[in-house]
Amino acid sequence: MRSRSIKQVTPQNFGIVFLHEQFDEIYKQCNEDFKEMISYEQFNELARSFNSNVKNYELISETTLNNVHSYIWVDDQQEKAINVMMDSHNRIHGLLLKPFLSFPESDKKYTQNTYIMPVNEEWYVFWGGVNEFINYHYAYETQRYAYDLVIMKNGTTFKDSAMCNENYYAFNKEVLAPADGKVVQVIDHLTDNAPGEMNALQPAGNLIVIEHNNKEYSMVAHLKNKSSLVQIGDTVKQGDAIALCGNSGNSSEPHIHFQVMDSQDYMNCQSIRIRFPEGKEPIQGDFTK
């Protein structure tokens, strides 16, 4: 399906260039790190196979994270997806070819209660949405509709050195109760990680789980060591301050993990798609509060 060669691969023409198998043009614009991982011959073979039975690709999402633009292209059968990451000069920093996972039944089921984001100022949705390219949680039933929130300023989440938790805009920020309810679980004793390090043995880190009406449970996780303002059995109102953002658990930098589920046991539950006020649906790349 080769066609006339183009001058440059851009976000606007990537889907057509890939479909027409101009893989040499795409590979030329990949950065050196990508080329070290895969040779042109390997890339060409993989991409050609991926194109099998595809009639067209459609751009369904574009977001910006840390000054790199991420684009998601899906084939006409919505069975295959390409995630390409480019900088402002259209240099390709990453290219991922994967099956396009879809869970239409659970996607249609929203929480019965309405929740707010557990924050009181503008935060950035780092992970969130209903596909795994904009929300890595999506592949896992227990956290499918979870959000990871950071504070982003001028395209970055920290000032000065990235090696200190206190330099991250999210660190020490108030975390709020997302809805009225009763506190049923608190973990508060875990030490905050140094940025870049993670505690895989305690994946959620310090956390608070709240029981709400209709047997729904919210969890906020990766909280700061000894910052909880509530205890098991306490009743909270939506918007009450309950803790501070930290960097505990399986977390490489200060952020908040927020999800709603059908059990207080976050390791054995079903994540529920969250109903927000006014029908809002924050996804990766959005600012929310």
C-alpha cells in the first residue's frame, strides 16, 4: 500500500502514513532511544503485520504530558491502537502498537452516588479515561476507572530539583472527602518514598477508604505519612479535609490515586466508573478541581 513519499510525518498525517506503510519515513523521525530498542527491519516487520486487514486509522485522543504530545490512533474495527508520542518538532519519542482493549459493559455502569474530585484547587489528570493508553489502570478490573492526579505548572510537576518531595507542587496539598460517608479503613504509618523509588509491597501506600450510600466505597491513596485527619468510624461530609498528598506506596512522585469500588478491599473489588457533577468526564490531559 505504498504511496508517494512525504516530507515529514506529523500528528495530522501519521495515520495515513502508517496505513500506506511508509515505515522508513516514520523510523527516520524516531529518537535514538527508540532506535536502540528496535531496528528498522524489526519495526518494519512488526508494523506491516499490525496493518493486516486495516482499512483506516482514526485519531481519537491527543494529550500533552511533560511537553510531549501523545496521540492515539484506532483502526476501523476498534481492535488495534497505535500510541505515538511526539515533541513540538514532531520527533517521535515513543510508538506503541497494541490491541485496543474495551470493556463496554462496565463502561456503561456509573456510580449511583455523585462524587467530586478529592481536591480543592486545580489538579492535572495524569491518568484517567476509558482506554489503557490514557489510563493505565483500565486493563485491571480492580482499578479500571481510577484517576491519578498531580499538580502541573508550566508543563512540569515540580520546581528546582526532582529529587525532593517538597519540590513537587502536589506534596502536602489537602485531600478531601469525595462524598458523604463513614471512614472504614485508614493506613497512615508508611514512610513517603524518595522520588523515583517505589514500595511495591504496599501498592496503595497510606490510604483512606470511605463507605458511601448504595454500598459504594471511595479510596484515596499515596497519602503523606501521618497526615490523616480521620479515624475508622468517623463520619465525613463531601469536601471535608481528610489528609495530605504524599508519595507513599507504589508511587514514584507525589500524587493522589482516587477510585470508587464495590468493596472496601481494593485488592478484591470491581472499580466503578465515577459519576461527577454536571456530567463531567475528566480524562488524561484535563485540568480538574
